[in-house]
Amino acid sequence: MAEEKKLRDISWKEFKALPLTEKGAYFQGDPPHTLIAQQFTRAKLEELCTLATRIKRINKRREGANFLKTLLSDKRAMLYFAQPSSRTYLSHNAACQILGLDTMDVRDSSTSSEVKGESPEDSVRTFSSYADMIIMRHPKGGFAERVAWMMAHTGREVPVLNAGSGSDQHPTQALLDIYTLARSFEDIGGIDGKHVVFVGDLQRGRTVRSLAWMLTLYKDMTLYFVAPEPLQIGQDILDLLDAAGTKYVVTDDFASIMPIADAIYMTRIQDEWDAAGESSTIDTSSFRIGAEHMDIIKDTTAIMHPLPRRQEISTEIDNDPRAVYWRQMRNGMWIRAALILTTFGRQDEANQYYDDYKPGT
Ligand code: ASP
Ligand code: CP
């Protein structure tokens, strides 16, 4: 990662125009922000995955859980979710509870003073007056970046965690996806060299956009983008993969890719972004997994989904050991705890506790 740069030293216009891979250097400072997948290095991902597992193990015993609750007991987090969420909201909230942070929330802008005409910018500035961290989901792409930039130009810059912005980024989901892949492939050589298959609405799926880039940090990957043509992955992501030298295949032939997949990452049609119900006219019937496919999928394949699902994964396969999406969801709580702790620079205290007490697996 390039040397640290300061958001307060750059105009919004200049910052906005930067390529994603150059923006990351502005988020590493004090406080660090988590805004885009492109700000992560492989070393950082590995550090977070290790810490997530340690927090999980420490938390298993009551003394450990009580210790974790002291780590951020002097901090408060604001959860601002201007779009619906179950997992991301709850897992961030649970991660805060594990670390002893108190939380406040606005889950619906219609209950905040935005209704009285307050701008989203002023609303977030208001939240930052009472909180030490803002965890936010917003329908407007790039708005979390705007908030971080704006706060850097006020006297109170608190860290911002992007919990999903528009259809462009969902970096903390990509973190839990990386953690899930790392755990799934622990005994088969880790993530390097694997074939990861993305299926569904890749055009508007922000989880795919963030995760695809993070996978460029691993060696000899091949990514497969399997979707009907109108829902295919954006050229901007393919350009990033090209620049990173990551191999990929773009296809609509799911059946031929299933047997070679090490991970299959299913996604739902993101029809909340439809202008007039146009995605209901697209035939997505061959972009699903059911019990009839399980014989051709390898024994070690991890079947993932950021959730919520609709029909793209049949509930018949939920108890197959390859169906890791429920574990994937729970992993979100641990990796988000690791991220929040690291954001406040208190990870050494958890690592020290782990080394001293060596809690079992
Ligand atoms: N929950 C994920 C997101 O918010 C995926 C989805 O909604 O389909 O992006
Ligand atoms: N995966 C995910 O972001 O789920 P929610 O939309 O329920 O938060």
C-alpha cells in the first residue's frame, strides 16, 4: 500500500476523480476508515482473519468474553442504515457488543430529522457528535467516502465503516467472504490457485464487486462470472482484474463451470435497482443450484451466498457440508469484531490475551 495520505489535504473533486486503487492510501490514517475493497492488502486480510479466529476463541469462555467487553468499553458506535439490512446490521451490532462498545442507531431515515429537510451530510455530522465510529449503509454509491472526506474537514473525524453503498461496494462483506474462503480451504492449500465462480446479478451485486477485487490479492486465481448477459459483471471490474493480472472467464454456461469450481458464490437478482421491473423479464432459471447439481460439484467446493437468497439456492441443499452460507454469515460477526478492534488500534491487547491464555479451538 502506498504511503499514508490525508483526506484533509485533498479537495473532494480531486479525491473523487482518483482511481479506486489510489484512494486506499487516504483511508489508512488516524482514524482509519473502511470504505472500499481496494484499500486492503493481503497482509491486512490475513491479520484480520487471524484476529477474528482469536476473538472467537477468547469469547468461548466467560472470562474471555468478559475481557473482550473491556477492550472498547470507552467507545460508542453509531449504526446508520438508510437501506434495509438483517445480517450486516445485526453482526456489526453483535461485534460491538462483544467488544463492549455501546451502540446507537438510525435504521430508517424517515425517523431522523432528514424528514425535516436536513441533508444526509448534516445528519451524519450530527451522528459523529455523539459517536466514536459510524457504521453506515446508504443507497447512494460513494456516499460513505463523501462522509469520511467531509468529517476530515471538520474538527471531529471519526472512523467510517462502509456497510454497503449503492450497488458499488460492500467491503466488510468481502472481508467475511475472504475469511470464509480461507477457513473453507484451510486443509487444501488456502485461497491461492482456486477457481471462484460468481453467479447471478453481477452487474448490480456490490458484494461481488468488492470480493472480486480482493481476490486479486491471491496468487493464480481464476474468477468465473456466470450470468445472463444483461446482468454480467461491469467492465470496470474486468479492467481492475486485467490491471492486477488476475485471470477470468465471462460466460452464461453455469452447468459447464460447476464441476471445476472450488467456490460458488451465488447472488440474488438486485431488483431494487430496476427502473421498471425489467429484470423480471430475464430468464435466470439456469443460474441456480438445487439437489440435482450436487453430484457434479466437487466434494470440497464451498457454496456461498451473501444472503438474503430467493430461489437461486434450493433449501434442499442447506444441510450439505458444502453449503457454507450460514457459517459465512456468522463469520461476519467475528471478522467485523476484528475490524472494529483494529480500527481503534487495540488489537495488541487481544493478541496478548490470546498468547497468555492460549484458549482452545
Ligand atoms: N445483502 C447483500 C447486500 O446488501 C446482498 C443482497 O442484498 O443481495 O448487498
Ligand atoms: N449480506 C448482507 O449484506 O445482508 P443484509 O443485507 O441482510 O445486511
